[in-house]
Amino acid sequence: MTPWPLSPSGVAAEGTEAAGGGRADPAAFVVLPVPDTGPAPITVNRPEFFVNHADKIINETRKQGILEGPALPRHRIKQEPIIREGQWAETWQQALDPAGLHPRKHVLIIVAPRSYGSTTLALHLLARHTDEDTDIVKLDADWKTPKVGRLPAEERRAYQVDLKDPEHDRISADFLTMLEEHAGLLEKLGSYLVLNVAKDLWTDHYVPVQSGIHIVHLNEPPPAQSVVEARLRARKAPGLIAYLHSVDKTKASLSRLDAVEAVRTADSVVLAWREHERLTDSSLPMDVPSSWSALDAGLAERITSALSDWRDKLDTLFGEAVSVHGGKDTSLPLEDRCLLLALAVRQSAPLPVVAKAARDLQQIICADAARGSGFASTTSTAFAGRGLRRRVFDTGAGVGSHDEVVFDQPGYGRAVLTYVWDNYEVMREPLLKWLTSGDDSEANEHVVDAIAALTLRHGNVDHLVQLGSQTYPVKKELLSALLIQAIQDEHIGRQVWGLLYGWASLKERATTVVAVCRQVLNTPDATSSHARMAMVRLRRAANSGHETAWPEALKAFVEQAQHPAGVARLITEVRTWQQSGRSRGAGTAAFLALMSVPGSTTPWLLSDEVPSEVDVNRALQDLLGDIDTAPDAIEGLTTWIKQSATDPDTYARVRDRLLPVLRGQKIFKASVSLMQALEHVSVDGDTNAANDFWDRLVDPRVRTVIQLNRDPA
């Protein structure tokens, strides 16, 4: 029998065409014989059964390796604010058909600079101009290079995917050619695809007008003022809009902000309001619009401060160094610049802690400058200068009665850090060394946020690579927390996943990779693609052969074994291990983790729920025969037997299932160790489990020669 041929426009290599597309509906489906075989044609009177089955086979085959992502609730997208003014309104209209009802084509490409909000535009376009029964899916582009064969194609789906990784997301002419055919498939399925491509990754490719692809260019961000106001209304704080209008435009201009910066600005306004209420112990309801006469002067000043970029003041503080400090309008000497940076990171801390942090930074700077000679200034010079409290006041902070420094200006602190980072390139390496050199106690939220704000600022992973090198002995907890923030960044998240893949095989960083993946898998709202990428890197770390990585991966797998989705992932690892024949790695760790799956008195791995392709007996024999994994396997088996011992019938089934596994010279030592561990386990208060296994495993003729040593030591 020959299979039904693909449509002439189908491409088998990419797998983008469903079987039977575009054919007539015959009364009977005739399968022609293979030439020279002789049998007569076979007539199928219910062809839809055969066709649907073929469609299912092809679609299931395509699902292996295609991109995945979370389905986004349509009503949630619509609830988020969006501004359609200026070029945004024009681009929106260009993306729709002449009637303004649906996207103009079934594949839409939006080319825009980074941080202009094009992803938001795409999702809102799909939410408002596709049918209500169409699921909106945000795909994660987990590929080495764009391939049409990895794009999903299901009925009534609206897919969106960001292409922003300079190493993996560059579109080729061949990709666009294949995409034209994919657009035809999406049209048949009633589905849509929107690709958001970063402008720096887009080459002016030619796409025929008559193809199923439509391209629009977004060259301007939405008006920042409108974005901020819309965000404040969405945050149920329209009363803050009047404060926004009262801000001194010479101190805080919103005109230069892109979409991402505008959203952050709205969050800063809300934060300033909350901080003002906390510090003044007052309540200023903002759920209704405020009148100009009702504005609180203190809050207005705080919001102005929060929105200011502080460049004028910082230009003064970081101007030419002077020999005498004349006040706040004079540039700060080196030691005070270090103090200001220490305050910018910590915001609030005991005075000695801030002083030590400032000294540490100055030490790093001076040591680098003087090739390790230490401080350039002498003790007498430092003692002749201003005292620490006076210096704290001059940098804009306050000191409480208990020597607690309070730098209650989060916006100013962030501005100080970014100003130094952008204007003093030579300070970047000393800053990173300083921020990462603290004790474990300093791996707190403020430090992580400060490092993330600086290292992720320019949209690449160069500084993360630097932090992962031997030059920076970064604590695992600090680096893990930073990487968790980085993979959530829509601009460099994909690059960070690639970095983790490389680190997974390095002895120095494998445990860090495991820690990051472990946290991703334990996050309730982790997407399926993020979970898959985390499992790939966990497997790579466990297979690396590094002694510290495997036990950490085992802990992560044991956590996965406590819920159904994790169990399914572990079964995949075990199946891969048994097919590959690897002696020790992710597969053995996954099987050991499955031994801890919660259940009744019958162990889960011995139940009927285990897929038939998982060979439990073989896995147990492999684990017990390996000196490295035998102790963990024995511990798991001991737990099984103890749990089943409360019911004699269950115990008998478990015992009889394990006896064939425990026979053989290769695992004799492990079997004896297991029986030693069962010394105090009794079945129904009568039978001793150790004796029971001994009697059934050891030939009566040699029991007088071989004795069971009941002392495991």
C-alpha cells in the first residue's frame, strides 16, 4: 500500500503539511497496489477513518521537537493597557485586512528596535482580531537557527514568537521561502503566526506581495507619557496622574523613554507613593483622579525625585576631583564616590557595614590601579579629611540615632549605578568584583538587583560569561539568583539558556546550572519549554561525570518525582538512559528519584502505572551492580520493603518481584547489604524481613559457610 501523497506544496523534510490537504472527498478511498506485487486494489468504504488516522500520525510525528510555549488567556491580554497613538496606530492598521477584522495574512512579521513594545502590540493584535475559539500561544524559540519544521501547526491557534537572539534568531532567505508554504498550511487550519524580529537582526529580505506573509515596521515606541498614565490606571491609581503632570519637566522628561523604560517609570511612581505613605505613616488613596489643589507636596517632590535621571547632579558629583570638599555642589573625592556606590546598592544598612563596603570597593580600585600596592592615600591623609557621618550626609543619605544609614532614594541609587557603569568603562570590572566579593549574607535582593541592572543593561551576556569565569569567585547562591533574573529577561533569556548549556559540562559551574534549573522546575508558572530546557541542562550536568554535579541533580530529580509532570519527565530520562547504555548519569539519578514517588504500600515503580518501555528489573540490577549507585538503590529498596511490611500480602508481592533482581554474583554484595539493612524490619510482627530474604536467596547448602553479618558496619 502506498501512503497518501502530500500536497504538491508540502515539504516532507520540514513536515509542515498535514496529509490529505486540499483533495476532493471521494465516495470510497482506493489504495493502489505496489507495482509488480500482484494483489488487487483494496477498497476502503469509510475513507475518513484512514485519512484521519494518517493525519494523526503525521501531526504526532511533527510534535517531536517543535516549539512550545504557554497559552495566554485572551481576556488577560485585553485587560493589559496598550496605547495606539501615532505610528503605533498606523502599524496596527497596516497589520489588518482592509475590513479591519483579522490579520492581513496568516503570517505576520513585525520588525522593530528592541524595547519598543512590539511583543505587546502583537499579542493585543491577536487577542482582538482572531476568533474567540482561537488559542493564543506565546512560543519560546528554543532552536539553534530558525527552522520552519519546528513551528507548530494546529487548528485555531494564534502563535507569537520573539526573534531577538543575535546568535540563534537570524532569518535566512531559505527560511522565508519555507515560511510562505507554512502560511498556506496555517490558512487551511484557521491559524496565525506573528514573528517579532529585532531590527538589528533583520536584513531587507524580499517577500513577494502575493505570498502568505505580511511585513510591517515599527520605528517608534508608543508615547511614553500615555504609557505611564495607562499603567497607572491599570494599577488602580489614576490619582497619581495629576502628580505626573505636576513634575518639573526640566528635572524629569518622559519624552526620551522607550516602551520598557516607560513601564518601569510607572512602577517607580507607584513605588514612590507607597514609600511616602510608609515613611509618613499616612494614607493617600489614589483610586480616583486627584485635583491639583489636593496634591501632597511631599509626595509630589518624591515622585519628581523618582522620575529624575539625576544626570545634572551626577555630572557635578562625578566631575573633576578637587582638593577641598566645599559642599554638595562640588565633585566627590574617590572615597566618597565609593561611599555613594555602597549606599546606592544597599539603600539601608548599619553604618559599619556601609563603611566596610566602601573601603572594599576603594581597595579594589586602588589595588587594580597600583598593581596590588593597596591604598594610595595614607592614614594621616584620611584622618585629616571629613568624618564618616559628614560624608554620608554629603552623599544624600541620613544617619539614625543607632548609626543606621538610610538612603531612601531607590531611583537615585539606580541612577548612580548606571551613571558610573556607562560613564566609566574602567570601573565595570572593579564594580563587578566588588559586588560579587561579599559574604553569603550579602547575596541579598539589593545586590542581585544591582548586578542584574548593570550586566543586563546592554542586552548581551558578555558580563555573565565574565562572572562565570575563574577570575570571579562568585558564590553559587549569588550567581544562581542573578541567572534566574537573566533567563526571565525577554531580550537575552535565550542567550542565557545557551550559556547554561555550555556551563553544564564545566566542573566549576555544573552545580550552579543544577541550582538554576532546579529553581526553574520548582516554579509553578514555569512554561513547558523552560521546563524542557531545564531538564536538558540537568541531564548534561548529571552526565558530565563531575562528582559534585550528580548528587545535586539527584536532589533536583527527587523533587520532580513528587508531582505527575515531574514523573513524566523522569520517565523520559530513564527511557533515554536504557536506550543509550550509559553506566551512570542522568538516567540513573532519574530512576533513583522515581523510587521515591509517593504511593500506597506497593511501590509506584512496581505498579501497573509504569510504562512498559521502562525495564524496572534491569534498572535495579544496573544500580545495584554499580559501586557508586548501590548505596542509594539499597536505601530506596529498604524504604519499599518497610512500607509494604505493614501488609503481608503486599510484602509478599514486593519480595517476589525483587528476588529475581537480587540473584546473581554481580550484585551479591549489594544483596547482602540490603539484608543487613532489613535486620529490624518485621512483617506483621512475626517474620523478620532480613531472614526471609536470606532464606530465599542463599542456597541451603552454603548457609553454614556464608553467614549473614547483621552489623552493617
